[in-house]
Amino acid sequence: MMKVNRFNPKILVRNMRYGPMRYGPTSLAIGASVLAVFCGHSPQQDGQFTFPLAVGAVAHAQTIAQVSEQPDWAVVEREIIAEHNRVRQNPQSYIPILEAYLARMDTRGNIPNGCGPNCTLLTQEGRAAVQEAINFLRNQTAVGPLTLSEGAAQAAKAHAQDQRNGAIGHIGSDGRNSSQRLSRFGVQNSSSGENIDYGSSTAQEVLVSLIVDDGVANRGHRANIFSPDWTMAGAGCGAHATYRTVCVIDYIKVPQATAGTGATNASPSGSQQSGTQQSGSQQSGSQNSSQTIASNQLRVINNGTVALLSLKIADVDILGGPLAVGQSRDITLAANQSCRVNLAIQLGGNYRNLDWNNLDVCGATMNISDRNGFRVSY
């Protein structure tokens, strides 16, 4: 949303992130970030996500000014992976950076001249989100580095270029999601995730935006950055008609048999060196099954603490009866069923009904976490 007043003729809502995404298990994030894990929501509280998941935290802004000179994206893309490794291996190293960012904020949590002369950068949560991120970094333990994946970088770059005319989100103009883009570029993985940031022009700005994760209740973009599950990653950036810039980061977990193949490791200093894959468990819920499913099916895995009672599309329950804790079910969609649906979800216990709008259910895996949050992967 654009807000203009007579004192600041141009005001930009703070970096847009698109909800984090996870596929198989993937995660996405957009900020003006977009997050594609699909990270989970808690139906009872905002502690673990706020529906609608894929676009729940997107802040809309208007074009404010054209960048006269675009960054050297090849350099920025390499630095994004290097900065990931810096903060993953030494989370506390970003505390001074966030403290400096906090110091630039006014009493309302906005940043005067934060998007150019006479342009105030608006945030959703203000100073509290930055302070929360600083506290998080103080307690965050180190995780293994990410190895640069050229295939993931190509997939990320393709999506960034696809959005140059102003599109946002994890679905490309050809209908592919991030997992399908990775497959297109020959990237083998057992799970994947994606973060997308709009409006940042340096690697450090991208990382700050995704770590603070302003407006995203479950901090899904941040979870992608610090997930020990990801072993490789690639970034792609470019110009964007609405937000000036877009940077896409694709994360992957490489199957053990293919680990170490055709990879270079981006060190915190940005230099390239050979490296090995790191292993770990996925944040934000239990693992999704990596077994592929048909494009006309929806797989539901209940790792929660209560039964899933129903999944309704246009008041028709497609679940076919309650799904008990610890069970999974493959649902075959009707032949005439559109992939994009408004899904009504009902859990047992005292959970209220959830409405997840504009969800792509074709070939998706819905995982209910041990905190009864939802994550969708492809």
C-alpha cells in the first residue's frame, strides 16, 4: 500500500517479501520478500504463520523512482550466498548490522530517506521486528555453510528475469513453481525452498530484509536462511518494474548419492573453494515425503497433535473423512478441478476454521507440523 503525505512526497512500504516457500519439503519466501517453503501457520495463534500463506505478508508499493544504474548482479548474486554463509556460520556477526539499521528508524519505525531522497521507507512492525531479530541472532547457533549450486542459481535467475515487468510470487509466467524450475535446470534434490526479496540492491540489504522478516508472523524467510537442512543454494537478481529490484534465492537439500557433485563453496569472504555438503533437520515442522505424487493429487501428512477433520473446496470435503495423527493420505482431485482453489481447513480440538485462498493444490504435499501449523511443498 502506498501512502503519501505532503511532507514526504514519496513513501515506499518496506521491502516486500513474498511468503517463504518449501517444496518437497520446499520453502519459499518473498519479502518485499516472498517465501516459498510453504511455511506453516498456526490456526490458534500467529506464532507460526498468518494466512494466506503464500502472500500473507506482502506489502504493496508503487514505483517510486527508476534506478539510473543497475548493480552488477553477478557480483550481488555471489555475495548473497557468501552473506548467507557468514550469518549461518556466525549469526552474531549480523547484530551490529541490524543495530545500525535500527538506529536509522524514526519513532514510528520507519526510515526517512530509506528509499531515496524525500522517500520514507515504511515498515509494518516497526522497531520491534528489528529488535526481535537481534535477540534471535544472539541465541541462534551456527549452522553449516551453503555450497553454491550453479543449477539453482540458473533457476533463480530465470525467475528473477521472468518478473522484470512487475510480477511477484513463486509461480512463473509458465506456471512452474520453484521446485519445477529447479528440475528444468537439472537440479537433483530431495527438498527445496525459495526466498524472494523485492527492493534491495545489495546482498546485505537482502539478508537484512529476510532476517528481520517484517510482517511475516512465523519468520519463514528467516527460517529458510538458518535451516540446517539446506546444503546448497543459488541466487538470481534483476530489475523489477514495480519494486526496482528482485532477488530470488533457491535452497536445496542434495540427496546423499549426489552430494559433492559439480559444486563450489562460497566462503564468507566471497571467494570460491571446494566444499562438502552439510546435513541437518528441517526447521518449521517435520519433513515432507520426497516421494513424488501425480499432478492431479494432493498429499496430506498429519504430524500434528489433533486429527484433520476436513478439507473443503466450495463446501465439498475432498479429504474423505478425518485424518488421524500420524497418518497420510493421497487425494485424487476431480478431473475438472482447477489447481488454484480457496481451501477451508478444519482441525480437531479447539482450533478455528482456516481459509487458505488461492492455493495451488495440484501435485502438492500438505504437511501438518507438530505445532499444528501447515506447510505446502511441491
